[in-house]
Amino acid sequence: MSVRLAWWGTAWLRGAISPDDFLDGALGDDVTHVVDGEALLGAAASVRALGAHSFGAAHPVESDPVGLGGPAALNHAAIDAGGAVLVLGAGLAWVPRHVGPTVEWTTYRADRRQVPDVGEADRELRSALPVVADALAALDVARWRPEAADALMNLRRLTPVAAPRGIPERCVDLMTRGLALLDVVELALLDDGAAVSASQIQQRRDALMPLARSARRAVTAAASPEGWPP
């Protein structure tokens, strides 16, 4: 959700797509988005008048507020929501909340942030994957969560995620792999599979956390125009 808005909103602000394409891409399967009670397109036009030149996504968790620079009110809200969109150039951020089929965004003040470089995030993800795959194989992931094992095996045959014009190909590739690996983590931790002891559960979580961190950083980098390759 935050990724969609960041990509399609940036493309619209930069004149690469039409307002209709912006709304179609940002909404996805949602019925509508509103920002502080205002329709999404109107809110985007309002922040453009304030100097916004692009949107960037953040994908933070409590132990790793990646993509956020503060203040505390924004960080807490974004971590609780599982994501946020930074309105770059306007010093603002939007934090989402699902209300039925509607997404309601609340505006917060946003401080300057640092985001992972796309190349750095790519290298980190590539380094984490074989280590985690070996650890999961040792823990017999194919027995207790075969869907996760299949997802790992299918990483070479991923269909690129949809992206608007103007998004660098390298970012599309990184986003595709980052989202796929977040799905692997979610599958592998779902109800903790067939774990029979607390120590086994903790072993699985310990094995997956480095991959989850690297995947979140990859998704954030791919959806943060400040760090895109020229």
C-alpha cells in the first residue's frame, strides 16, 4: 500500500503518468483512499503546491525504524501501522489505517531521513538469502512449512511487480525480490508450523530475522527516490 502510493505518486508528481493512472495504481484493490478527509488526488495536489517533488515509502518495525527520521510521533504511528509514505520536499508523512475497504491516511510532520542506497540494499539482500536458506534447510523448513520452501525455490522465476513509467528497472527488480522474501518470512512464521518446543520456535525466528530485516530495507530503498540510481 505505501509502496504503491510512493511509486505512482512519484510518477504523477514528475509528470510521467496521468491523474487517472496515479489513482488506479495507488488504490490497487482498495475502494478509495483519503488523506485527513480529503480525496487522494486533491491531497496530492495540495502537497505538490507545498513543494513536494516525490513520495518515498518506509517499512519499519519496532526494532528497525528503516525509512523514518522522526519525530517520535511519526515513528510510533508508522511502526504501529507497519508503514508510511514520506512526502519528500514538503516535510510531511502520511500514515495509513484501513477502515473497511477504505484507507485513511493521517498527516504527520516528518524530519529529514536517511534511506538505504539501492546498491547497498541489494547487496545486503543477496548476502542474507543463502545464509537464511541454509539455516532453514537445517531446520527442515520443507517439512513444517512446505509453502515457504517452495517460495524460496521459486525466487528465480518471479514475475516483476507492476510499476509506473519512470521507476528504475533496478528498483523494480529489488522490490520484486524484497516483497517475495517478506512473503517467505510470513509463511515460515505462520502459526510456527509444527514446532514442538519453545526452543525450536525461537530457532526459526532467529534464522528468519536477518532476512526480514534485509527484505524491509530492500523494499524501502526501492521505494525511496532519494536513493535511486541516476
